[in-house]
Amino acid sequence: ELKGFKKYTQRITLELGRKIRVNLRMEVGEVQQTVEVNTDAPVLETSSASLSTSMNNRFVTDLPLAGPNPLQLAVLSAGVVNTAPAVPSSLNDISNSSYFSANGANQRMNEFLMDGVPNNVSDRVAYIPPVDQVQELNIQTNSFDSEYGHSGGAYINVSTKSGGNDIHGSVYEFLRNNALNANSFFNNRSGIAKPVLRYNQ
């Protein structure tokens, strides 16, 4: 706001790894007059050629995962293909969590960041945060800015939640059991019983 001009308000959504250009045009008017404009985030990003997928905390915590490993969500990005075995992935499983191919790049060329700081050990992720710790997850697969560029695969940046003075936490049980699963189509067709599965985390 400025004296002699109409008050102008625009709400925007800032996402990790995105650039947003906001053009403001102040119109002459009385100070008492208020103009409020609410707009959605632009579908097309015109200030950068990068291709990335951002997932907020609610998206990360609400989606069902085979183990509380948020890095499994990287395969939901365009151009990303899982190259690891399809098994439940725990927070200690840094190999299966790290190996996926982005746009045909070698599975060992991915770069993992936590709050913008490298989070790699050799060609794998060093630390996998639990889903409750993740504020936002960003997977960038193409046309990197100058701050990136020393890796040929994807850049996975995890933004963590800020702390506080209150003691709090969460408890969960992740259970998979063949008693809760249906048999596969091909096992049913061949008359093969469901395999035994016991997975508790």
C-alpha cells in the first residue's frame, strides 16, 4: 500500500525449488479503498525451464507408503522410473531408496539434499527422514539452475519442519500380513496359495 494509491493484496504459494515472478500494478485511488485479489498458483512456470515436482507435508503423510519412507514418492514424478526391487522400504534401506532413474540417467547419479545441504554418502542417500519430519519434498529432474549441475540424475531436496520448545512426537505401527492381502491373479489362476508375509515396523 502507498498513500494516494489503492491498497493491493495478492496471495501466492511459494514452493521449494520454484521461482515466482509477481508483477504488481498500483492504481491511483483513495487510501480508504481496498482491493484484494486471490489467485491460484500458476500452472505454467515462465521464469525457469526446470521441471520439478513439489509435495507438501499433507501429501507426504497422507499417501500410503510401503514403509514410512518419503523417498518412495520420487517415482511419482514425470520421467522417474524405479530400478530397485519392489519391496517395503524402511528408513534404514538407503540402497533401494536411492536407486531410481530420472529421464534415463544412471540410477547412481541422483543427488539428495536436506534443507539444501548435500545428504549423500557415495551414490546413495545418507539419512532418510521419517514422513512426520518432512515439511516439503521437491524432485527436480531437468534443466537445473547453476546451484545444481554436478549430477546427471535427479535432485531430491527434503525440507524439514522447524522445531519448537514443546516436547511432542508420534507413534505408528506399519503392518503387512498375508491374512490382510488378496492373492494375485496369476496365483489364483494356477491354484497357488498366497505366500506368507509378515512385516511389522
